[in-house]
Amino acid sequence: MPHHHSRATGRYGTCSNLRNKTTFVSFNDCPDFVELDLRYWSDVTGLPKRNWCLLATVLDATFIGKLVVDVVDAEGTPGQIVITDKDDSGEGFLKGEKRKLKRGYTVAVLYPMAEATWHGVRRTIQVENIEEFTVIPFALNNLREVDERMRKPLPTTCCAEACNQKDNLRNCSQCHIARYCSVVRALSVLDTSGL
């Protein structure tokens, strides 16, 4: 079995599109827990070749000596995420000591490896390192929509009506997308838009 390592390359890469199925895998695309998948793992070191993550929507969560989270991935495949970290069973996610799990929230698991259950209907991911699991307090569809909006190019001219200035633009401090040539112009747009 490959050794989990939370920093595959030790360096930061470019941001990845949340719809990129190579980086943001589904249950069906996760490497297998038993077999060494050379698309993900180095055959020499047993360390990850690259980064990958499962994003899934929380359906339910229970604690039976360890945290068990019923989820559905972006493709609609149901599965379970089980926290098996020997030092942290994940109970804090239910008690609110950590970011609380709620139905509809998104969970992210770094370097997930999936196991088929007895009938192969449900997939299970065991999280051996609690640092590779987090709760994102937003719906997965909302995260994907924001990701798509963030990928659009920023305006090249001032967003104030009848202003076409292109130099010395500042990003809006609220949305960080709209651009203005001055604070006065930004405030005039906010006043007329009712924001």
C-alpha cells in the first residue's frame, strides 16, 4: 500500500479548475486502496506523483468510535468517508470543535484511495491522516459556480458608467472583481445599484 504524504511535491502549483477530473476525482476515479496506481503514485518512492482531491456533498454523519460521513460525489455516486486517524477520530466535526459537518456542506479529502464494499455498490474512503480531511461550509455546486466566475478575465476598464479609463485601476474591496479608477467612482456605482 502506498504511503500517504500530505505534500506530494513540496511546492505550490497553479490553481486547478474544480471540474478538472484529473485533480478533483470522483469515487470511481480514485486510485484503489489495495493496488498501486501509477497514475497517482511513484513506483520508486511510494509517494504521490501529483495532487488529487475528492470533493463530495455531505448527506449524513455519525460517530461510532470514528467519524463516518455519508456523501455523494459530483457525479452523483454515493459513498462513505471514514476517519481512521489513530490520534483524531474526527468527533470534533460533529461536536462543533472543528468546522461542523452539516447536510449539504462540501467535504474535501486529499489523496483519497477508495475501497469497494461487499456488493461493490458503495465506495468507501478511509482517511488515515485527519489533516487530509476538511469541511467547506458551502454546497459543491456553489463552489463550482464561484470557481467558474473567478476564471473569467477581470474587466480592463473602469466599471463606473461612462468611464473608460484603463490605467491605475483598483479592484473592488467587496467583490474583488469589479475595477474602478477611484474610490469616488466606486461609491457612485454602489449608491446607484442599491448595494
